Amino acid sequence: MNEGHPVQALWCDPADGVVARIVRVLAERQAHAARTMVLVPYAQLMGVAQAMWARCGSPGFVPRFETTRNWARSAGGFVPSGYDIAFDMARDLVTAQGLLSQTGFGAERFALAGRVVELAYQLALLAAAVAPEERGSTWAERAAGVADAGSESEWFRIESALIRIAVAWAANASYATDVLLREPARAQIDVLIVLEGFQTDPLTQTLCGLWGERAVRLSLVPAIAPLAQSAAHVAIDPEDEAELAAACALRHLAEGRSPVALVATDRALTRRIGARLKGQGVTAQDETGWKLSTTRAAAMLMSALRACAHDAGSDQVLDWLKSGDDGDALAVQGLESRLRREGVRDWSAWCAQAAHSEKPQDVALMPFTNEIEARRAPMARARPLAEWLVALRELLEAAGQWEPLEADLAGGKVISALWLDAGAHGDDEAFPGGRHTLSEFTAWVRDVLEDASFVPPVNGEIPQVIVLPLHQLLGRAFGAIVIPGCDDRRLPASPEPPGNWSAAQRLELGLPSREALEAAQRAAWNAALCNPWCELLWRSADASGEPVRPSPLVQGLELDHALAFTDDPRTRREVPVRPTLYPTPSGALLPLRNVSTSVYEDLRRCPYRFFALRQLGLRSADELDAEVDKRDFGNWLHAVLGHFHETLQQTPTGDAGERLRFIEDAAVRATREYGLSDAEFLPFAAAWPAVRDGYLDWLAGHEAAGAVFVESEPWKEQPLGALQLVGRLDRIDRMPDGQPFVIDYKTESSAVTKERVKEPTEDTQLAFYAALVADDTLRAAYVNVGEKSSGTQTVEQPVVVQARDALVAGILDDFRRIAEGTPLPPLGEGTVCEHCTARGLCRKDFWSDDAGAAVLQGSTP
């Protein structure tokens, strides 16, 4: 340690240092060091205090430097039993469920247990500071009195009942520190010295009262004033702030100031900084850790539980399968491809579809689907919690996920937190919470993982950066301190008190008030500023662009002119400009055999899009959980009309009532095929009556003109030189003169549909469908199925034969030129580019200004 460091003086100053004051206390009281207990505010200070005593304390015996928890552990092994508060969320949640069941909240026990545990944990710190003989009487009566306020409200009545349950629980529980309140502990310790931090602790206050004149309190809070100025940096956004903070830490390490303290004010920001430091080979020790629920191991376990729910989505089942050892197996890939291609959102819908399907790809996936269902089936029934733990482990073992969980550091913590070790949970009597359904067990697992923390080990290496809370800077020497997140959201001057207690309730119970928390926050802030090297960072805007103000603590420094805005610590480097070139690929070596209307439409709209999506075969993975939209309505309507006309063809009738029944039956069938729930079908249901009636009116007029339905959704193939035109038509009718009438349904605005046929050579769809029909002469039209007053309309292309011939000639010419090596540049404009999945490949947004348009002029298909 630097001899001039303020912490060196705090501990080792010959006159006023903490060690010197302890030595004086021992001398004045003629106490033996071995029978002296020195309590420190937090565990990391035990090693610091011992090192400082070795540096500047008296020779011979050394006082014991402990926290109250450590002292209690060494004084006697405590094992919680019965209804004790174990400070283990796995156990305490089911204990709370049992208490709720006994007090008339059995039906709501799963929903309210978490709140009871939260209240009990806050009260337990106060109850543990009370002698056991007074805890269940005097303290319990006083604490229960705070539950009476606001009883006129239903919400407050429930909250008051929960407070009473938590008070009774905390008052009747035993605690590990009870051993310190008994006479044998006082007989072993002659002098009790309490090193006080930024906040008073109820238990140490009680211990001082029990020891009386044999107790001494010494403050660890430095009395020196902060430095005249602190270095400051203002970042643009969170990512810039992380870069700046990492650069500050790296600069201090490079200049020999180690270790560097990185204050954790925001978990996400701290992990960003840690990732950048790890990338530079910096060894970091995280004393704060992060929620166990955010680890990969916890995510894998939760994915297994979510996949076993009766209403599990296909994405949830895929997430579970891909998190195991066989995540990359061909069966998983084939299943995912099939689910995304079919758009099956619900796993149960897929099971039903696969069971009745005769398609080869579905038949091939049935054994794998049955294997998955065999794993999921045992998780369906309710059972006691002890049996759930066994079932969960068996599920993980069957999926090949147990061994990876055991081998992972965070996975070991997950296993321990959930009592998944064989036999670790004891017998069924250890779980008073009763039987759980899968959803209730999943909620229990989620709450346990949310409460637990994971602190990664440093594997014996000396840490160069230590991540810690602001208050744990107290009494420790660091080469430099970096405090990111110094804005009003992450570093408030007056922290929000935990819990929903009112100010009066806090005062009555003895919980820390807002004023006490503010005083502690400001004291910790001033202590940090005493370090010779302290850098403060905050952002001017969040990731969303919303402005962010500096913390009031920082604003106070600005008013006192105690901030020095320093240069950016990041090393600047020159990067040569490499403009993105205008892509001009050739598709000559990637010939296509089958050409559909969408394939040729891509070629006409943007040759590069055709190259990327059609010739290279690239495609984005379709979302399975996307909300139902206009396109889904169109697909559903196509299916309804197809079923309706097939039924009408088999059972001809002109009766309006019969036709209405046929089309309603078709709607029910299509809804079932698409796996739509009532909630998802609601937008369709609202529009359906108007669409249905308008279509039936149109159909009557269409048939009156002599049109006869021939087939619905036929698959057509038509050879064209070396190519083959392929596609599925919506419908074909036959007119009185024998000509086929090709129909394509549209659910768009009628104005858009009419715009399609204005320029015959610009409309690919009808002309292409006409080319798929073998007849030389035919008619073709869009049928706009609308829900507005205009109803269903026919928008015919009058020159479809000429448009077809021109299209066929264009197809032959375009594919000939592609075979000859003509470039396929990105020529799309406007709406073509807005939603194009190939835009990230063509890099249109990054082209240089002189992208060779002149070279390409006249050279594209």
C-alpha cells in the first residue's frame, strides 16, 4: 500500500489510526487481545483489518476480527428447523405458503408467499437484534401495531394481514445470531469493539448494550475532507460510458495503480465494462455478483420448465431442445425448419398436425415428436414439492442437460439453490407448502433463482479490478476508483427505502429512514472522493435517446467547482477509409430450374435480392410468436374460400341459407387448421360477417354471368425452355365460352388492386398465372374481398394474353442474360428496400457516393 494513501492513515496513524485506538483500548482496560472481539461492518474488511494489525499493531496475540454472522457461525452451528426463517428462498417460500394456508389464504398462497417472505426478511433483521425471550412478546406486539393503518381499504386489509403473518413468523423464529445474545458468548469475550460504518446495525447496537462498559465503538468513516477536485467524464450513451469506464481502469493499471475499484451502480453497465476488461486480459473480481436467474444455467433450466407447460409455444420447446447437448442435431434442425415453415406457434397444435399428417416430412418427425412428448408428459400432474425436485432432475437427465449443469460453475449454484442434489431436500415433511401444479412449481423456481446471486471465482489470481458497491469502499485501499453511472437514476442522493413501509411505520419498527439512507449515501460518496485517484462518469442520454441528468451528488461537486473534466482516456487510432463497394455479383454458376411468380417478382424488383434470396437460398428465420396480422387474415380467408367452394362443388345448392352454413363451416375448419384461439381470431371475427356477406353477394352475380367453379388452389407446372414455371393458383373457373377464368384473391384496398392492372407489363402476378395455364386464350382477374361497403369486386386484366406473352419473352431473355454472366446489382427503390431481408447483404446504406452506376447502366436484366 502507498504510505501516503488516506486509508493507510485511517488504519495506521500513530495517534488517531484505528489500530492505535484499539491498542489503547486494550491497554486502558488491561484486556487480553485473544479475548477481544472486533466487529467489522462487512466480511471483506476482516482480511484488511488483520493485515493492518500485522502492519502496525502490537506484537503478540491478535484480536479476533469478525462480522456478527461469522462470529455466530464459529460460536455454534445453527440449523434452521420448523418455521425458522432460513434466509434460503427455496425453503422460506414454502414455509410462507404453509403460514398463509393456516391463516385463511390457502387459495392465494402461491401468489402472496413472495410478499410475505419479503416482509419477513426486512423484519428478521430487527427481530434478530431482540433477545429471544422478548422477541415473541414485547417486540411482536409493538411490530404488529404497524399493520393497523389503512385497514379501511381492501388492499390495505390484505397488506395488514400479510404484515401480521410476517411479524408472527419473525417473532417466533430462531436465528443463527441468537447465540451471541446469551451469557456464554459474553463470558468468552472481555472487550467488544465495534467498528462502525456508514449505517448503524440493530444487532451490534444490542450487543453493545449487553456488553455495557466492556463495549467500545470506533468509527471507520474517514474524517478528512475530499480532494479539491475529482476527474469527470461525460459519455454520450450507455455503450460510450462502458468504453470510457473500461479505458479509465486500463489507464490506471498501465500507470501502476492497482487494484482498481469499479463501483457497481448499474448491473447491466457493470457487465458491459467487465466484458471489455476481460477482452483486454484484465483479471476482475466481482464482489456483488449478479442474479442467478440471469445465468445461462438458470436459463437452460427455466426453458425446460416452460417447455413442459400444457400451453407451451413451439418457440419455448425449441429453446429447450437447443439448450441441450443435442441442440444442433439434425432432428432438432429439421423440427425447427418445419415449424417455422408451417408457422405453428403452439406445440400442441404441431403434435395434432403431425399425428394426422400424411406428408413425408411430418411422418419423419413423428418419432422425435413422440420422444419429446414422452419427456414432457410426466411433468403434467400436480405433486408435492419434494417429488417435483426429483421430476425436474429426471427431466434434465433425460434431455442430457444435467451433466452440463453440474459441470458449470453457475449450474452448481443453481443445483444448490433449488435443492436438486440427491437427498439434499430431506423428506416430504420439510416442505409445508403442499402440492404444486407445474405453473406453481415454475413460479417457485423462478423466485428462488431471482433471489440468489452468483459470484464468479477468480481462480486464485490476484485481481486487478474489483467490482463492489459504493459502501464497501470503506476502509479499503485502492490504487484508483472508477465510478460509472453517476446520473440521477443510478446514483440518487436519497436512495429509495426498501419495502412499502410508510415513514411512520419505519420509525415505529426501527427501520432506517430516508434521511438515514441519504446520510449514509453521502458519507460513502465523500469517502470515495478521498481517494487520490477517483474518476466519475455519467451519460448525457440513455439508449433510447432520452436525456439523463447528472446525480445530485455530482451537481453538488459542480457547484463547488470540484470537478475537473479530463481528456478522453481512450487511445485514438486512425482507420483507413474503406468505402463499401457497389455489389455486382454474377449468378451464372447458380442456375435455377423452377421459377415461381415470387421468384421472378424478386428479379424484376431488385436483381441483387433475387441473387441473395433465390440463387444463394438465403432466408431469415420466421418468427413463431408473431402477432396475427393482415397477412394472416389473407391466408385464413384463402383457406375458408377454398373449403367453401370445394363443399359447394360436391353439394351444389343455390339456397342462400345453405351457402351461409357451408361458408361458416369452412371458417370453423380453417380456424382449427391454423390453430387460432378465440382471442387471436377476434380481429377476424369482427370483420368476418361483412366480408362473408359481401362475398356471397358477389358470388351470386359472378355465377349469374355463367362462371362455373373448377378447382381451388391447384398446383401448376409449365415447361419453358430450360426453365419450368411453377405456382399455386387461388382458383380457376370456366366461362360459358369454355375459356378458363383465373382468379387471385386480394384482401388489400380496392384502390391498390385497381392500380395493379393499369400497366399490364408491370403486373407480374396475373400474367405469370396465365402462363401457367395451358390454354392459349383465357381471362384473369383479381377478386378484391373487402369488408367495406363496396364489398367484393372483380378487377379484371383485359389484355392478360398480351401481358402473358410479353412476360414469357421477358423471362427467357432475363435468364439467358443471367446465364451469360450479366451482373445482378441492387436496383430496388422505395418500399422494395424498406422490408427487404437482403438489405444487410447489399449494404445499401453504406455505399460510397461514387458507386459505379455508370458502369452498370444497361447491363442488368
